[in-house]
Amino acid sequence: IEYGVYACGSRGGQVDTGRGSFQFAAQEAWLIENGELTKPLKDVSVSGLTLQILNDVDGLTRDARLAAPGFCGKGQTVPVGDGGPIMRISQALVG
């Protein structure tokens, strides 16, 4: 990757199922320059249309890591979890 952002972990996020959009705040992020992680970044979030982002995935690692499950809910408790392989996305809105 010549220039990009490596974002990992999550400090939370949200989805709008009606619009098919999502947003999440990365726990950690780094600038990628010429294939190297060069500078730590603060307050990075990724957002977009879910199906478009899935179409823009152009690379996956073979291994996957899953985080400890937790709960999410607004008035109701729903079990949730996160994790998976590292993926490369050709384009996304990063802010």
C-alpha cells in the first residue's frame, strides 16, 4: 500500500439499517506510506455504505481474530462481538 490508513480495534460505532450505512471509531490507527506504518493517528473513524465497502474489499488475511463478546442495547440487551481477518479496502471515507 503506497498511501493509506491502518485502523484497528473499535471504540464504538453505529449502523443505519434503513440507509445501509455504518460508522465506527478506530481504537488505534496509523498512516501507511510506501508500505510502512509511519505515524500514529488520533480520533480516526471510518464510515460508508455497507454494501459499497464490501465491494471495495480487495484483500484479506487468512487468519482471523475475534474479540471477547459483549453486549449492546438501547432499552434491550443484545449480545455482540467483533473481529475477523485484516482486510484491505480500496476506498473508504476516513475522518
